[in-house]
Amino acid sequence: MEDQLLKLDLIEDMLVGSGAGDFRELERITDVFCPFEAVGMVSQEIKHSSFLSYILDENKPHVFGSKVLQELLSLIAERTSDIDIGFSKLDLHFMDISKATISREWRNIDLLIEVPRRTSDHAKGLLITIELKIHAAESPNQLEKYKKIVDDEFSDDEWDKIFVFLTLHEDDPSESNSDTWIPVGLPEFIERLELFIGSDNFQGQSASLLNSYIKMMRRNFMPDIELEKIARKIWAKHKLALDALNEYYPDLRGEVTELIYENREELASYLSEQTGYRIVIENSDYGYIRFGVADWDDLEGLLSGDESWLDTDRLMALEIRPWGDDKIRMSYVIGPGASEMREAIFDHILKQIGKGKIKIGRRTPVSSTRHKHLSAEFILSEKRYKQAEEAEENAIDLFEVVKKNIAKFLKTTLPIYDKVMRKAAQ
């Protein structure tokens, strides 16, 4: 009884006592009117594609001209730099995108961008097909169908064609589409919009609307630096009260993710014991929980990361992250760093795939993305999550299941990846 009263006192102090100011600041950030949320846009892909097609189109009545399209094409050019289609940042520099045509829902395709390039040294136009996914998964044969439609309607003699799979997590398309569809992360595009709209003095209703869209995306799908700062402050001052509230938090998958994050030191020790490799923690948050393999630190070139995503300079990490509403996925990830070593690792990975030893998603060049996801496994599947809910299992029970699934995945794949790392380092 005394413990319960103490918890109530802590919660009261947090909300109306010493912590009230922090919560008012939190409310200021989160309690805002958003026209996109008001019309139920957050998870509706068709409304996202409608808005994006509007601001991409220079001919629509907004203040951005072709700058939004410039940002998107620049991002896509980074992903296609190693693909022989004549589209790079240099090519973009000499391209007149003011003549671009933006189509939405043409033959059910989310976005279709046509850029004529009738120059003396490049007669073909540029055609970009974009399939946008917010929460929905790729439908069976959907991407194949869209590619066939585009190929039937637009001649290869007249168009260079790029197919973009635009998703929240830069998801790989299905294996059968991995050679044609390029994964691009929608949050990275939003970050670029945020930078350019902040660097120019845009005014008016369209600028206000784009700012609202960016903030909506940040609130719902992306890290928010200001919000994170306030949240960390509240956690630091009121951890006991928040822990008391958290006991009744209803999101089972969220609780499991939190247990992984809060027990990552113990989990690293457990995995080290189970696999025989020295698994160590890397910098993490609740959305991205990362581990390193210390056995590879002495290998030539494996400590050549650029430290932009890991506090260490490791080039490879094991990453755990929530996936949708009811899944958790673990994957091997090559991060940004020395390009020669990244290429060497990926080349040896492809050889192992050829031998049927491991599987990965998209096989496009490692240089096409800063974070190349390789072998992956759902350590909490949708089916297992539903079973846990129906059986009223608690998060601790499910955490034990997840631990065993991680160990099983690593026991199978780590010896192969260890061989890859050692060959790449030679």
C-alpha cells in the first residue's frame, strides 16, 4: 500500500508539481493542429502521393518552383550512381527539370515523373516510376505489373527508366524485383525538404502547409530532436514515476523492444555465450538497437566506418528494430565508411549467396545506399505476436522467446559472416 501511495505521489509531482513545466513544453510541441492529421492522412498512401505530386509539380500554385523535384531527383541520383542509365548528380546538374511532367495514379502507379532530355549528347528522356508505401507491404506481383505497364507504354529507345520503391524504412523490394526497383527512404527525402525550406525565406500558405507536412512526418515516423530533448529531460527527472506508469503500458511489442533496449548489456553477454563470438553493444535508442562483433575489430579495414551512425568506427553492425505494429526484425548492416572495404564485404557476401549459404534482400550495389541491409530475420513474427496476445503472455515471457530467436539466427549466420569478414580483410 505504501509503495502504491509513493508511486501516486511521484506521478502527481511529475504532472502538476516540479515536472509541470516540462510537460507544458511537451504539450506545446505535440499539441498542435495539423491539417494532414485532421483529414486522416497519416497512414493513407494515396493522400501522401497526392500532396507530394502537388509540391513536386512546378506548374502548381506554390512558391517552391522546381526545388522540391530537385531534392527528390538528387536523392535518387545518389542511389543510381552505379547503374548504367545515364543519370547522376552531374547529369541532373545539366538537366532542365522545369519541363518535367508529374502524374499521380496513372494506371494505378503512385507517381510518374517524365523529364525530357533532348540535348545533343543525350537524346533520351528520363522516366521515374515511384511506388510509395507507408505501412502497407508490397503486394504480390505489384511491382512486376507496374514495370510491365511502363515498359509497354514507354519505349527503351526514347526513355531511360528508373523504378523507385519509396518507403518509411528504405525497405528492399521482393527478391524478384531487386534488380529493377531501387529502395529509397521517405524520411531522408523529408529531411532534405526540411533543410531547403529552412534555408530559404519561403512565405505564404504553401510554405506553411509544407512545414505542417514535415512536422507531421516527424511526429509520426521520424526522430524529432526537440521532442527527444524534452523527453530525455522528463525521463531523467521523473524516471520512477514514468516506470510506474509504464507498468500499465498496453503495447506488448513496445514493451518487448524496451526490454531489449534496457537489457542490451545482458543480451550481448547471452549472445556471446550462445554463439562463441564477442557480441558487444553499440549506441542505440528504442527504435534502433545495435550490437557489434568485437572479434572483427582486429581485422584489416573493419574499423573504417565514418562514425556517423555508430559511436565506434565499426563498419558492420547487428541491428534490431521494430517492424510495423507487431514485428521485430534483426539484420546485418554495412554502414557508411571506407568504400573499398564496403565493396569487398559485399562481393564476398554475393559469393556466399551464390553457394546458397545465406540470403539477403536487394542485391543492388552497396554504394547505392549508406546503410546496406543484408541477411535479416523476424525475431518476433506477426503470428507469434498474435499468439502471445491471445494467450495473454507478458512482455518478459515474449522477451525470452525473442532472445532465443536471436541466438538461433546468429548461430546460423555468424560463422558465414565471420568467414566473409576475414576474406574481405585479406
